[in-house]
Amino acid sequence: MAAAVLVLEAAAATTYTVGAPDGLWDMQTNYAEWVAKNTFHPGDKITFTYSAELHDVVEVSKAGYDACSSANNISAFRTGNDVVALTAPGTRYFLCGLTGHCDSGMKIRIDVVAAAATGSMSPAAAPTSAAAPAGATRMTTAGLAVLLLLAALHHVHV
Ligand SMILES: [Cu+2]
């Protein structure tokens, strides 16, 4: 039972729509504010949703991000519904490649931090790390208490 709970938590990945729910990939959204509200882990995905006629998405290096330059881009997206997988811990940088948009603030920096049971889905690795396992442990303890209570009530062996 404990193992099942931990595996489910480790496997839970989130897809974030950039800027949502208050904004999107546009010229108005404050991306520093938006990223501060979310925590990104390996396995999560981010979706850039926008009008392909108005914007695009370019993944760049830190230098490109700082300079608002997409000259040496890592990759470029322009469908208007671009899903980017955050596969590993580290920092990813994206900007809009249209003239002037990045300078107007259309750039985003995503810090991908290791999750509780990153890398291995092994339940054995989870209890040593901080975030999710605390809740999982409480759940397991509660579950065990219920089982013991039921067992006592029904005079059956656990
Ligand atoms: Cu743009």
C-alpha cells in the first residue's frame, strides 16, 4: 500500500499553460510573477498558447535571454500551441522572436528543480527527500490506523 501511494505521487506530472490562468504567451503577462507561483519538476510540461500570427517561441541560452537575442537559438516553435517537456533539472530560457517583443518583456525563465523521487520511481528513494513523502507518510499512517481499527472491529488478522 505504501509503495503504491509513493509511486503514484512520483509519477504525477503537471502541464502548465504559460501565463495561465490570468494571461497567456502575450505582451501583457508578467512572467517573473507567473513562474514564482509555480514549481517545475522534471517530467512536467509547459504549453505556450498564442496566436501564431502574432508571436512565436524560441528557446535560447542564458546569454540569448539576457540580450533578447534568438540568433543562437536552441529550438524554435511556431504552431501557437507548443508543448515543451521539462526533462531534467536546470534552467530553460524562452523568448518571443518577433522584433521588440522580448524587449517588452516577452521572455520567460523556467527553473526546473528535482522533485521528491526524481530520476528513479523507486519508492525506496522517496522517504529521504523532503516534499511529497511527508504527506505520503501521513497518509500511510492514517491508512494503517484504519486497517488496524477495521481488523480489531471485525476480529480478522491483518
Ligand atoms: Cu511576441
